[in-house]
Amino acid sequence: MSVYVVKHINKSENNRVEYLLVNFDYFDGNDLIAKLFYQEYQMLSEEKIDGIHYSIIKLHKDFTEYDLIWHEDVGNYIFSLKQDELSLLELEQRLEIIINKLNKMIKS
């Protein structure tokens, strides 16, 4: 089963655009995703915040900031703190490459 991304509008968070990682519901999966973002885009990650029902990894480089989240109700997802059209397009393009790499790793 391949991992893929679904774009989601979170109405309870001011219509924030989020990208859900389908077939990738792993508590520590975001550690691997953060590592891939570092390898591919040199994005740095802050220390993971672990809660009872969630974990958050903040990724950043220059003026780009993403929150990478695992939540027990929805699994793994990511969103850009900037919700403008250019930032969302950039995240979508980056995610396509990251997901391709991830799927190759899983199939190996």
C-alpha cells in the first residue's frame, strides 16, 4: 500500500489547508518525514513536542515554517504556517518529492 497525500480544509482552524498522509499513521513516522525534509530541503526541526494524544515537530528554513503533526484521531499531517497561495504550492511540490522518496523506502 502506497502513502499518498490528501488536501484537507480544516474549518475549525480558520479554513487552514492541511495535507493528510494517508496509509502512514505512525506515532514516530513524523521523525522520518522531518529527516527527509532535512535531507532534501535542509529544513531544520525543533525538538518534538510529545503530548498524550499527539506530537508536533516544527520545521523551518528561512521564512518557511511547517508544523508536522501526529494525532491519534487523524494520523500524520502537515501544514504551512503561512497560508498564502505560493506557500501552499511550495509545500505541495515538496510533499510530492518527499512522498515519492518515502514510498521507495517502504517498497525496498
